[in-house]
Amino acid sequence: MVNRDTGKKKISESTIRRLSLYYRALSLLEKENYETISSRELAKREKLTPAQVRKDLSFFGSFGTRGLGYPVSELKDRIAKILGINRIWNVAMIGVGNIGSALVSYKEFQKQGFAIKLIFDNDQRKIGSNHKGLIVSDIKEMPHLLLEHNIEMVVLAVPAIVAQYIVDEVVQAGIKAILNFAPINLKVPDDVFVRNENMSMELEYLSFAISNNYTPN
Amino acid sequence: MVNRDTGKKKISESTIRRLSLYYRALSLLEKENYETISSRELAKREKLTPAQVRKDLSFFGSFGTRGLGYPVSELKDRIAKILGINRIWNVAMIGVGNIGSALVSYKEFQKQGFAIKLIFDNDQRKIGSNHKGLIVSDIKEMPHLLLEHNIEMVVLAVPAIVAQYIVDEVVQAGIKAILNFAPINLKVPDDVFVRNENMSMELEYLSFAISNNYTPN
DNA sequence: TATTTATTGTGAAACAATTCACATATACAA
DNA sequence: TTGTATATGTGAATTGTTTCACAATAAATA
Ligand SMILES: NC(=O)c1ccc[n+]([C@@H]2O[C@H](COP(=O)([O-])OP(=O)(O)OC[C@H]3O[C@@H](n4cnc5c(N)ncnc54)[C@H](O)[C@@H]3O)[C@@H](O)[C@H]2O)c1
Ligand SMILES: NC(=O)c1ccc[n+]([C@@H]2O[C@H](COP(=O)([O-])OP(=O)(O)OC[C@H]3O[C@@H](n4cnc5c(N)ncnc54)[C@H](O)[C@@H]3O)[C@@H](O)[C@H]2O)c1
């Protein structure tokens, strides 16, 4: 009955991604003043099955009450803890071009606990300029600034051609988490996590889908 | 031996996404003047297994030569055809704010065959203004303009609060493919494809990974 | 307090994706 | 030609993920 945390259960990537969905749904439910939510209702909102919801959550503990459902606020907090978002992360943005500055302007990240503390570029016209209260630092200063400001995550928004070079420096500085927008397969050591945000891939998926009358699930 | 296309094989989402990876890798190989590539080499470049590469491709035909590998240019073209990117897609951008204008400025999409033909906003200060050669249209004109310009895909970069309302109009206009940046679960009919680009989810995944010393694969 | 109702938590079953392993085919060298 | 090396294409085996189905349990009701 009790789901003791015996360390190394294998959590699938899909489960982790769904935790994000649950978290967002629960945040909304909290605003709508729901006290509890059943796996059935939560599943319906995220277009999943109730069993899927229960199984996902069961990997981390038993958070619900039989006959009643899950306590909204409490479950939300539990998931925040599981995802590691019950805290502030110090983030640096590298490359303040089109995408980089759009992201820096986006206040939601800050609200969700991803605080952009430093922004870097190599363009002399940009260095020293002000972006939403942040001064663009010279990329040359990156290695020591990342350390000094306890940066733990980096968003890469530089041209693909320089991305690997910069990542090597980022890794040198001890960063273990990178969100990469450059359309390139970055090489990093095993203990560094990279997520790629690749809009072309999503467009290609859509292209495939309509071209082939694709029917998932 | 011959892999006749008998219509409805079930292609997994993962396979489709990997086709995009193969396509990008092959484009690069072509530039590097490779004539042929083995599944082993291709797999290595994309951090996959050779068997995975061969299996993925085998769903669509047999493109390789035993003992030699796959012909780079030809395979690239074949994949382009499979993905439906051997043509130009007419795309509309809805919402010309931070993200929307960053995407409009990004010339790679055009090069990859995703041609942004129309851009929409509801802000009077933006309507009529010029963005990279495109004039911002009034969102009120969207329904008929989408039809008139044969738009087939739409990128949604509007605030979450209005996203569902706009999607309903987009669907009304017969659009079957939507790339959505708003952090909301859009409701659409079964024959409309939506891909969500959600950076918060990626950051949360990274957060989970470093918080839990996560080891995928 | 007893009964009914709702819903969880979870092994087992079903389904899906990946990897194995090898017969088969081609290139190329001798 | 013939032989050797290489690498595909694919059923079968394995591994991973989702769904099923139901005992367990708490809440609500009588
Ligand atoms: N803009 C988009 O919509 C979009 C979409 C998908 C992918 N991307 C990718 O995101 C990345 C950035 O795209 P963008 O459109 O913002 O490009 P951009 O050219 O507008 O911005 C890149 C920025 O990086 C800076 N830079 C270049 N070299 C640098 C270095 N060595 N050190 C530090 N900074 C450096 C440039 O000065 C510039 O400010 C690219 O890899 C691009 O392929 C962009
Ligand atoms: N900027 C980012 O980095 C970022 C990151 C992740 C997600 N997003 C999401 O992308 C979307 C856009 O973000 P943004 O930062 O570009 O916001 P933004 O406010 O800069 O841009 C939104 C644009 O949509 C327009 N708009 C508002 N209502 C409209 C309507 N009814 N019809 C047509 N246009 C309308 C606004 O005038 C504005 O130009 C949001 O949903 C946001 O949550 C943005």
C-alpha cells in the first residue's frame, strides 16, 4: 500500500512530460477553487486515460484518497517537488538575437521559477545594452560569470555554427542542463542534460501528418 | 525483398521524428560530399542504433544497397517526399509579439519550404506595419485571407487566453495543421493536427533530470 | 453503525517499440 | 570469375509502456 521510495525506479521520459501537464492542469484547477480531482477528470482534461494518470503518480507515492480523488493543492506541490520546481533556478541566456530576446522578455519563465540572471552575446553593439533590466554581458566573460552567479541552467540561442564551441565552454563551467535552440546535435558528457527545441521538426511532423492522412492513437 | 507500399502500416511518432533527424543529417552529409552512408555511421551521428535506422527506413521502402549503404542524396529526397517537405507549404503566423516576430525573422523556415505568407495581429499599432517584407493583417480579416492565400498551416503565437477562440476560427477556415506556442491544451476536431511547442515543459524536464540525477537510456 | 458509492493503487495482460541476429545481396579485390 | 568483406532488410526476441480489472479503502448516506 505504502509506496516507499526505494531509489532507482525507472521513470520514463513520457511520464516526466506528463507530470508537467498534470502540474499545469492542477495550477488551473487550484485557481478554479477545486479541492479534489479524480484521475478520471484529470485525464479528461489532458486527453489521457485515468489509469495512465494513476500509474504515473504511483511511481512517486500514493497521493490520493480512495472514493474521493487527489487533493489539488497538495498534489500540485508534490509534483513541483518531484520536478524540482519548488525552488528558483538560476538561468543564463546565451545569444540575444531574435529568439534570445523573445525569451528574455517572457515573464512567465521567471514566474515559474526559471530566473534569467545573465544574458550573453558577442556582438559589440549589444554588449552593455539593456534588455528588460538585464545588461548584455560579453561572451568572453561567460566562464567566470556563470560560476560567480551560481548559474545552473543555460539556454542556447546562438547560431548553429558556434553552438558546439559555446557548449564546450558551458560544460567546462560545470553546467549540467542545457536548453538548445540551435538545430544541431550537441556533443556533451553523459552527465550533462540537453533538451532540443526544434521548431522545424514540429513543422515537418505536421507536414507528414497532413500529407499522409496520419492517424495517431 | 521488395517492400510494397500496402497503405496502412502504423508509423510511430518516434519514427516520424527520427525521419526529421535523418533528413537533417543527410543534408549535412550531402554538403560534405558523401555519396553513401551506412546505417552504422548515420546512427552514430544521431546517437541511435543501426538497427533502429534500418527499421525506420524499412517502413517506407528499401533504399539501401547491401554491402555499401544508403545513397545520401537519393535517401534525402526520399525522406523529403515521405515527410511531405518536397514542396512549399503556405503558412500564416498569428500573433506578432515577441515570439511571433522572432519566427517571422527566421529565414531558415522559408528555406525549408515553410513559407510564411500572412501575419496577423489585433493590435492597431501593429496592423499595417511591415515585418521582414510582410504587412501585418488585421485578425478580423483572417477567415477569408487564409482561404484566399491557400494557407495550409498556422503558427499560433498569441496569448493563451485568446488561443482557443482563434483556433476555432482557424479550424473553421479549414486549416488542418497548427503549431501552437500558447501553454494551453487546444481543443480541435480529430482531423486537425496540433503540435505544441512548450519551453516550460522542457525546462521542467531539465529540472527533474538534475534534481533526481536522472539517467535516461 | 451498516450499507452504498466512488475512486485509488497496482499486479497482470495487452500492446508497442527497440534490438538482435542472420540470411541475403552487393561491392570490390585478386 | 571467385572469394571475401560489408552492410541491408527483416522476422523473432526482448524490452518498455499502457491499459485492464479488481481488491482495498475512504466518504457519504441511511
Ligand atoms: N528565430 C527563430 O525563430 C528560430 C527558430 C528556430 C531555431 N532558431 C535557432 O536559434 C538560434 C538563434 O536564432 P536567432 O534567430 O535568434 O538568430 P540571431 O542571429 O537573431 O541571434 C543569434 C545571436 O547570437 C549572437 N552570437 C553569435 N555568435 C556568438 C558567440 N560566439 N557568442 C555569443 N553570442 C553569439 C549574435 O550576436 C546574435 O545576437 C539559431 O541557432 C537558430 O537556428 C531560431
Ligand atoms: N515569448 C516567449 O518566449 C514565449 C515562450 C513560451 C511561450 N510563449 C507563448 O507564446 C505566446 C505569445 O507570446 P509572446 O511573448 O510573443 O507574447 P506577446 O504579448 O509579445 O505577443 C502576443 C501577440 O498577440 C497579439 N494578440 C493578442 N490578442 C490577439 C488576438 N485576439 N488576435 C490576434 N493577435 C492577438 C498581441 O497584439 C501580440 O502582438 C503566448 O501564448 C506565450 O505564452 C512565449
